[in-house]
Amino acid sequence: MAVNGTITTEGAAYLSLRISQMAAVNIDHFVLANVPDIDESTPADQDYVLPEEYIVATAPVYRLSHNGENSVVYSMVLDGTAGDYNFNWYGLVTETGVKLAFAHIPMVAKRANVGQVINRNFIVPFTAAKALTGADIPAESWQFDFTETIAEVTVSILGPTFLYAGDTYTYTFTDWDDFSNYSVSSSVGTATLSNAELTLEIPEGTPEGECLLTIIRNGSTRVIPIRIGDPIVAPPTLISPINNAIDIVEQPTLTMSPFKTFPANVDTQLSADWELYDANDNLVYSRYDDTENLVALKIPEGILTEGGYGYKWRGRKKGVVLGDSEWTGFFTFTTASQFIKPGVLIGGDVVVFQHDSYWYLAAPLDMRVLVRFYAVPINQEISLGRRSDNAFSDSYNGFERTEAYVNEYPYPASGAVDSSYLYCWENGYFLPNRVEVQLLFQNIDELGEDELNELSIAAIKNGSWRLGTSTEYSGSESWFYSADSDTLSHGVKDGRSRIIPMRRIPV
């Protein structure tokens, strides 16, 4: 099947960032659309933005395989229940919502409940594709016809990587196929083709800029940007926070695309410049000639103001030889209504520390360290209850939240039967496990001052009382932390421990 396809501009920025960080590339789903006035011969524009009203369906990625180290294949299956709709455009969408790549195809009529099943396969080439996607199955093992391939894979030429006005340039195809159909065009000047040789003529007086050389082979398109004029450092692309982002935290990380030159690879990056302005165009933070934060910059504490304040930022790159790029345009964002950080109160609870993508909050003063653990008689085995949304499948390793302390004595007042575990759970908290309790103690000063008695935080800090956890060691023992010896150990479930009820919220 003949198609025209391309990696989008935002898709290229997404891939560039992932490749530079050797971070995972995750495709979430396919999107299908019925776009007016296109067919398989229509060149694919990498800057095209798909209007939402053209979308007719989405589909999950059915299979992922590799087509070599630098190419992966995504497969879509529309089963007999899918329909009714028509589509002539389909693309790949990342887990962050970036439309990575798309293709124009002949119009497909998908109808439900008539026994119609449709397969589509999309090859995407990029550096280290196999490693970054985790594709471990070779594409040929599926025995599919991988014809819907963006032309980046199929067209290769050799020739000058930058041009000057008033000159003519020659390019040679390195993968010429006498049995294929070719056409060439250029956004500047004239492009002509004679067998495996392409000639590009740039007129006198052409201003500096970019020439887009388009090569179509058997309906597949490759658009090659070529610099007209002296080599330059390309302006970077701003990546995150995305433009018009909201609810931004106090210390966001600004990210722009990796260093790039026109023509490619004629210089290396020396530094980056960053500027951050408030809504009144006041420069509130900047970094110039920054040799450390070349791609990403974390805004320091105290620069941004919480409460929905607006900001805008931009950046540029500097090469060792070619100097500065142009500045990017501005991206804007708005801060969150409240910045979450240690010491901040949220619903009366105090933020204590961050761990595994969560903020951990301690209960208010009137619920802290006021509960003794009571247990069944020493060495008696007990059945330990678990809460599924706070439990893990492993045992005795510090991560399960169990009913480590079961009260068979009056608690919290005479005649009551309860447990510390239930006390926390019924009040919307949990006992910290043995990993979390160490982090709790390391950050316990965030809780501030409290009552000066035997149940106080001060008594825990000086070792008078140990800090209990939810993690059992055995039927009769649990883990606890002792500040005087700075140790995490286990012992019988007796009344010598105090607890600090906690809850957590996503970062």
C-alpha cells in the first residue's frame, strides 16, 4: 500500500529528548482520522496539527517489534466490532499526548459486525529505537507486510549539507531503485532528477534560511531541510512545561531540545541561555553562558509565587564555533494554587518528605505520637490483617502495611477494643512502614514543636520512646526505629512504641 508519512516536529523533539537522556519511548495508542482533501499521494507535513473534529477512532498498540537496532514497528488491529467510520489518516500518540508520527493512506471504510478485520503496521526509525522502546521481537517473526513505512527509512542521498545563493548542487541517491517511481521538488529554487542524480539550483539573491528538499518514492515522502547561507546553530524547541501549562510546582524543570546545527554536526554545544519573566515582563530569573544546564534547568526555590501566577520563559543555545542561536519564542505557564513542600500544611496535615513520587504528610498535632502500641502477650502468634491498596505481595521486607499491633487491652480508653492500625485507617491515615519511618525521622523537624511530655516528638528524638512501624517481622514482632542508637530493628509488639499517623498524595 502506497502511503505518505512523517515524524512530526513535536515528535522529533520528543524523540530527541528521550535519546539524549536514554529514556524510554512509550507509544500509548493509534489515532484514526478522516481528513478532507488528502489521499496517499498527498505529502505529509511534519508541522501538521490534526483538528480534533477529524478524529474518528483510537486503537491500542496491538504489538511492538524491532526492525533492527534503529527502527521499531507498531501494529494495530481493528477487530470485527470496530466501526462504522472511514479513515485516510492514522498516527501514533505517546503516553504524554505527543502525536509522534502519522501517515496518509487510501480511504478505508471500516464497518462493524460484517466480519471485517483490519491490520495496520507503522515503522518508526530513530536512534536506539530497539533499546528505548524495549522491543524484543523481530518484525519478520510476525510475517506481516510492513509497507506503511515513513520514508525516512527508504530514501538516502549524498551531497552538500548547506547551500549558497546563485549556485547549483548535485546529490546522488545511495539506494536508487530502477523499478521505483520518483519525484523531487524544493521550497527554494528548482530541483530536477536524472536517474540516480538530483540537481538543486538556488537562485541569486536568495536570503539566508532553510530549503526543504522533498523526495517522493512510490508515494512515500522524505522532506530534507538544508541550510542556505553560512552554518548556524539552530534555535532549540521548548519542550516542557508545555505551553500554557497550569498547576506548575515551585521548582519546575524547564526543558528544551538538544543542540542542533544547520547543516548537521558542524559544531558542538558550549552553553545555553535561559530567561524567565513574570506576567508583567519582569525578568525574574536567568542563566547565561550556562555550561551545566544544557538541556534542562530546575528553577530554584523562592523564584515562583504560588496562587495561579503567570510566567513565560525562553532559551537559546551557543556553539563552540558558531556562537549563539536565535532565541526561541516564549512558552507560558501558571503556578499551582499552593506549592507543596516540607513544612506546608494541607488540610491540617504537615508535609514531611517526598518518596517514590509521593508527598508524605503527618497527622495534625492532636493526633501525633499520642497513641501507644499495645499487643497480645509476648511471643503469641496473631493473624495479621492487610489492606489491599496499601499492601505488596512480598512479606517481612519492610513494604507491607500490616496490622502489626492488635490491641486486646483497653485502648484508647477504658473498655475500648481497637488497634493502632485501625486507629490510623479509620481516621484516613496509615502507619508508616519500616522504610518510610526512617525517612520520617530524618525529616521529623518539619513537624515543628509539640507538647512537652512523655508522648512528645522530643521524647522520640532523644530516644526515650521508639518510633513504631506497620511492618511485621513475625507474628509476635514488628520493626521499629530507635533514635538513641540510630537503628532500625525488630522486637516484640509491646507498648514501648509511639506512632505518627501519615497519609500520602501524588507529587
